[in-house]
Amino acid sequence: MSSPALSLETTTIQIEQEIEVRASIEATFAALLDQLGPYNETDVDRPMPMKLEAWPGGRWYRDLGDNNGHYWGTVQAIKKPTLLEIWGPLFYVQSGNEQSSVSAEGSGRRDVDHVSAPVVWIDS
């Protein structure tokens, strides 16, 4: 049995979420940093606070205390208040990329998340 042709399109999954908010770009970006950091949740009312060092090369990780935790990624790019890009294992088995951008559009602000991760094909 032959494997499907491998290409970027066939080996990557992309998820996009767009949220329109009524706040300044600065307030929206600060809320994004808070949501990825100390106010992170797995589900509604299930906190999973994270640490986000908001500078190039900064870590994004879950601190369990006493030098224990989980590494999720590294800040690849940050351009306050419009862009945050994180690369790393994220919550996948393999490496992925999350890019969050904030832009002005009309009277509101737009917070857009793009998540990309490789997909593993198993040929049975």
C-alpha cells in the first residue's frame, strides 16, 4: 500500500479562532497575555494557571512549584500590542506554533488565534 504524497498541506492541521471585542488594542493584548498566563483554564471554572515570559525567548510553562512543571513553548515573536507567536510542544505530542494577533477593525478590536501543528500519518 502506498502512502499519500507528503506536503505541508497534508501534514499540518490549522485551527483558527476569531473573537471580536470592544476594547482598546492594548487592553485586548493585556487580556490575551493574562488568559495564556495566570488566568488560563482547561474548561470553564477549571483553572490551569501558566507562566508566560512575554519577551522574545521567554518560556510558556506550567509551574507546579518546587522546580516541577510542564514546558509548553517559547515566545518566538512579540510585537506589543499586536502579535504574540509561541513555538514548542504546546499541548500536542509534536511541535506546533500558536500565533495570536490583535487588530483594529471598525469600532471593535479583533483577537485572532492561529494554531498550526504537524499531523502524524500512520499507514496501516
